[in-house]
Amino acid sequence: MKSVKEPGKYGDGNGLCLIVSATGAKRWEQRLTIQGKRCDCGHGSLALVSLAEAREKAVEYRRIASAGGDPRKEKDRNAEIPTFEAAAREVHQGLLGSWSNDKHGNDFINSLSMYAFPKIGSVLVSEVGSSELLKVLTPIWTTKNETARRVFQRMETVLKWAAAKEWRDGTPGDVTLQGLPKVRRKKANRKALPYTQVHKLVSDLRGSNAMTQTKLCLEFIIMTATRSAEARYAVWSEIDLEKGTWTIPASRIKMRRDHTIPLSPRAVQILKDAHFLYGDEGYVFPGARKNRPLSDVALSGRVKELGYDATVHGFRTSFRTWTQERTAFPREICESALAHLVGDEVERAYARSDLLEKRRELMEAWADYLAQEQGKVVRIG
């Protein structure tokens, strides 16, 4: 069996097969009928389990299954299989370092706490099937479809983790979705303020009674056309005031690559004001407690309190629309300013410039526009 290299499935009797993946990895798998249901039971990697050991396991599994038992439970009779809630909390802890900000981690565990744990939290993770998932999803599938889909994905993540621990065989995802009604999904764009109104909002913001760091951070987000979390979690080590740049690390960028933003004079002044008020330790725009960043709610709430029906993220759309309608900057410069990938993989392999200086012209033009130079149309070349 060790000499087999061609990807495929190689039978050995008693339902036992050697699975050879396209990458060359080899594992043992046995197909059995367990309590009336066809199941694929894993017996480990060929590197760890010999042919003789796999055959011995296969015979024992078939004997237990033929007697009406579940060999998977027999295998784990001395192991402590966690409940779904315990498994989910362990998965959440394991994933904490992989999320770009705290909100994603909080959303993961909070949504499961609200919708899944009350219904299936006490069920052993090995026993969670389609019927259990449907108990969670059915009440919210048609009324809160987007939330339901995210809860489903998060439950699937927990079950896949449990399968990797050999506490269960796979997940019932496809079967579960077939048991739910069809829902026509509508993609809701985040509300954006028309670019012709952004300068008025900036003026209103400066004159408002909001916390100074809220006013500075929100204007900085608008000036740089960045995402809320990218600015709220900014630290001084990312800032170079002399060069007029802000380099956001890959861990906080959606495209997972460092992104350097050329700063307009107004953006630099905002940073200087923040530096004077709060020092150069910790977050550039600290929350009420200096060791914590500003909350997203503080920014979005301020926009609403000023009387504007828009989201903080929507200012990126305002900026992009302005570039299309009021400037002659090439598309690749405008998209690069938003940290978007431009072109296919081959094109990007050759076009390695970050267009920093051309983007600097663009960001300065945006700052000028917000300073009321509304008639200005910028042309390149």
C-alpha cells in the first residue's frame, strides 16, 4: 500500500479503503452501515496506522456494527466527548488569533450563544445532526436569513473541528440546507452619503460636542477612505509623520497584505493633534479608557446624531464615486487607494508598484474637495 502513488480509492475488504489524495497524503477509511445509516469511518493516516492495524480496526468496527452498535462511540468510550457548547467555546478560543479584530471573534461566539446554545448546547458534539441544526436555523431562516447563514457556517466550523478530533464523521451541512425553505437573498449595500454632502458632514462634525478623539478619528477615516477598524486600531508605530504615510499591517487589511496610505496635509494635522492630546503610546485614537480603542458604535452613532443616514464604511463609497465623477485619475490608482486588488494574478505579479506618489495626489485632491474646492476636477498627465 505504501507504494501506491496515484490519487484514488483502493479497497482492501470489510469496507476498508486506502484514500490517496491529489497531494499524495494517504489515509484509511471504512464504509459501514451503522444503525441503518451509511457512514465513512476514518482509521488514521497510513504513516501512523499500518495495513495490519487498519485491517484489525476494520474487522472490529464491522463486528460492532453488525451487532447493532456504533463502533465510533465504542472507540471513544474512554474519551470525554464535549457538548456542542463546550466544543464551540474551545474552537472560539483557538480562532481568536486568526481574526483581524475583536468584533469578528465576538460575533462568532455571541451568535452561537444567542441562537445555538439554548437549543443544542447540551448535546454531545458527536450527536449533532441535521435535525439539531434545523432546530437552530428554522426559527430564523426566513426572518433573519443573513444571520441564520452565518450561524450555520459557525456551527459547521465547530462540527468540522470535532470531525478532525475524530469525535464525529463529517458534517450534515448539505442535508441541513435541503431541509430549509428557499429564501431569495438580497444583497444590501451599506448606506453611503452622496459625496456632495460629505464636506458638510465634516464641517458639522468639527462643530459637534462629540469627544475629541471621536471627531478626529471619524474625520481621519473620511480623509483616508479607510475602514473603521483600520483607523480605530491604529497605533503610532504604523505612522511616519515625516514621510506623511500610514502603513496598515496585513493583519488588519481585508486583502491580508500591508497597505501604505499617503497622507494629505489635513490627515497629517489630525494625527499631530491626536499626538499632542494623547501622546504616542497605545492607540492613536483611544477610547474613553486609554488602553482601549474607540468603539465602532461611537463613530456610527455620531454620524446618525449629526442627522446623516449613512454608515462609516459608506464613506469609502462616497470617495470612490467622487473619483469616478469628479476626477480623471486612472481606475488602478483609485482602487489601490481603497486597498483593492486590481487585475488578475499574472498582471499583479508584474505590476508591483504601490503607486504611492500618484495616490498621494489623489488623497490631497480629496482633502481639497472636502475643504470646499468642489469645482475642482483633477486631471493627470
